[in-house]
Amino acid sequence: MEKFNTYFITGGAGFIGSHLTARALSEGKRVIALDNFSTGSIDNIDSFKSHPYYEFHEGSIHDLRLLKELSQSADIIFHLAAAVGVELIVNDPLNTIETNIRGTENVLHAATKNKTPVFIASTSEVYGKSEQFPFKEENDIVLGPSYLSRWSYAATKLVDEFLALAYSAQRELPVVIARFFNTIGPGQTGQYGMVVPRFIQQALAGESITVYGDGEQSRCFCHVSDVIEAVLRLINEPKAYGQVFNIGSQEEISINQLAERIISLTQQETQRQQRVKITHTPYEQAYRPGFEDTVRRVPDTSKVEQLVGWQPQYKLDRTIKDIIHSLVSAVAA
Ligand SMILES: NC(=O)c1ccc[n+]([C@@H]2O[C@H](COP(=O)([O-])OP(=O)(O)OC[C@H]3O[C@@H](n4cnc5c(N)ncnc54)[C@H](O)[C@@H]3O)[C@@H](O)[C@H]2O)c1
């Protein structure tokens, strides 16, 4: 039996936050959500607003007083609020650093009074340019230089991990940290550079799909429902506290193959005849001169599997179809 009844979710109007909210409400939990709508959206929370167990606060994780107040009535805090998306990170590194470091410190500080357990969302980006595949939690980390602002996201998330582990060791705060690999699903927007919804939106609009770089870089995409299942299993397992876990799919695909797959599935699902083209845009043009991408990002998920028996259930094609259907119905609505 799950011991947590009231979830406080920072970044609750975001992609993962709103899926977590839906799952929590469907299981009879109470949800207190906080979001400043920087990348989240009102559409993501529309269907919960009238739910008797749902409470939404528009505000920021920079507001320590508000965080303390909202933490008071929570049994657990899911800290998902962050500056995310490559485009945003590259264009506004200061906001990234302030939100991801000061914001997380505020959340941990607010949780300390009642020792409220905190789940921290970290990222596969922290592995940086490491070539020790697949990535294991105890691997060394190889980040690029600080004058390339794209690395600020990885560096700040790594500081969040250090902070959370220090709160765990020195303040006895129960924390669980997960490094999410690429997480996708219905409701995610391509607006901030997320590759799968961007490609699907382009394919649905009949535009050519723009692949950044040579497209030979590969990723593993996991359905958001699988990710949430892993998170919930971990927070309910006492042995997970004070530890870091990879959460992701091991189904690896190059970005060129992804574009091809999205083109055929979009054609199949919408019965369109017209086949869109794939074009390649150099990174310097897509982002800025000197931009570095990681060539591969594959998780070793044996740690989470051994502790809580988790494995992803969704295959990539099914996830892509889910996203196509959600985008088609959003346009039709
Ligand atoms: N989606 C992925 O593939 C992925 C991969 C690795 C890690 N993550 C992590 O998972 C978490 C959720 O990501 P997501 O994909 O749902 O992105 P998202 O952008 O949809 O969600 C982040 C939410 O945080 C909110 N936010 C940002 N700054 C805030 C602030 N100062 N105060 C309050 N709210 C604020 C945004 O408005 C947004 O709703 C993030 O911490 C992200 O770093 C996501």
C-alpha cells in the first residue's frame, strides 16, 4: 500500500508534472501543484482544475515562503520544475542556473522542517560527453567547457544531485534522485526544441523534417507513463532513498531513423499520401557557433530494475502513435 496521500508537484503544469498529476488523481491522491508557466501550459492542467483533490498555485520555486507553505500539507514533494529544453538553455543560461540551483535549494530547504521526502528529477545530460556506454549511475562524468552555455543544464542538474545527497546525509532528508533519459508522450510540445513532438508537428503540417547535425546521433525514448511508473515504485521503496537511478528506455534509434519512422507512422495513422522530406541543419545554425551535441545516450537501467522490478512497457512505435493521435485531436478540438 502506498504511504503517500498528498503529492506536492513543482512544475505541475509541465509535461511530466501533468502526467504525474493525472495518475495521482486517478489513484485517489491529493495534488498540490506549483508552476510559473514558463514552459508549462494551462492546457496541461485544464482537465484537473475542477477536481476536488486538486489545488493549483501559480508561482515560482524562487518563492521560499510559498514553498514552505505548500510543503506543510504534503506527504511527498516531486521536484520537477526546471529550466528545460536546449533552445531555452542556450538562449538564457542565467535563468537556467538560477532556476535549477537556487530553486532546488529552496525546495530542499522547505522540505527539511518536516523531513518531507523529496523526489528530484535529474537528467541523462549529466553524463555529458562520456563514451562509457551504456551509462551507469556510478560512471565518471565528462562535461564540456563552461563557455558553452549548453552545458549549464547538465552542470546545474549535477549540482542539484550533490545538494540533494548532502541534504540527505547531513539533514536526514529522505531524497530519491532519478536521471530521466529522453521522455516523450502525449502533451509534450515541440516549442522548446523537444525533437519528437517537433518532428511529428512538422510531418503533420506537411513540412520537411529538420534534423539538426548529421542525424547519426542516437537517443532512447521512453513513454512518460513508463517513467512515472518507475518514479512511483522508487518513492515507495525505502532502499531507494539517498540514491541515484537511471530511468529510460534501451531502444536506441538514430535521429535520421527517428525522422523516417515518424514520416511513415504519420502517413499510416493519418492516411496521407504526401511524403515529407528530411533536411539537415548544422548545429551552428540551429543553436549557435560551437554547439556540441552528445553522440549517444543509452541508459543501463539494471539498478532500478533490480530494486523495484521496473522495465519500460511501451515500444517506441506505440509511443509515437500516441503522440500523433494527441496532436491530431488537439488540432481538431
Ligand atoms: N522530458 C524529458 O525528456 C526530460 C529528460 C530529463 C530530465 N527531465 C526533467 O524532468 C523535469 C520535468 O520536465 P518536463 O519534460 O516535464 O518539462 P516541462 O518544461 O514541461 O516542465 C517543467 C515545468 O517547470 C515549470 N517551471 C520552470 N521554472 C519554474 C519556476 N521557477 N517555478 C515554478 N515552475 C517552474 C515550467 O513552467 C514547466 O511547467 C525537469 O526537471 C527536467 O529537467 C525531463
